[in-house]
Amino acid sequence: MNDDFINLIEPTPHLKSKKCKLIALAIRVFLQFTTPLIGILVWYLYDYFAAIAALLLSFIIMGIIRSKLRNSVIPPSQREYHYNDDGIAKWYSAKMLCREE
């Protein structure tokens, strides 16, 4: 028998208040749409060569922000699981911003 799995200690938190759900939605939208928005904005203001450079740079910066958010709130034993932007936003909102729940 192969025991190469990771035990799930905590499930992804469920947010109860509307304020916490709104904060999680704002974080998720920020993580998902900042990179293409920066690329389109730079393309509109300058040209497509600068837009490609800005897109690559924002992709790297958003990856760093995403990993910092993810590693600051998800328990160390669960960091090997894949979390999408919605999961990261829910974890961060529940652990850092909405502690009253």
C-alpha cells in the first residue's frame, strides 16, 4: 500500500458574514484580474511592446503576492495542495481579516 498522500487538517474556511465574503471577493478579483488589466492599460497608454513587458512583470509580481498570501495563512502541512485564487482569498480573509467568525 502506498501512503504518499497528505492528510487534510483543516478544510477551506466558509465565510459567514457578508463583510468577509465581500473582502474575499475583492481579494479574488484583485488576484485574478490585475495582470491582464495592467497589460491592457499599458497597451492602451503606450504600445504593445511595453504591454508585453508590463504583462510579464505583473505576472511575476502577482505570483509573488499570491504565494505570500498563500504561505502566510495556509497551515504548513497543507501547502502542497493546489489552491486557486478563491481558496487563497477565503483562507486569507478567514485567518487574517475576519477573526470574529
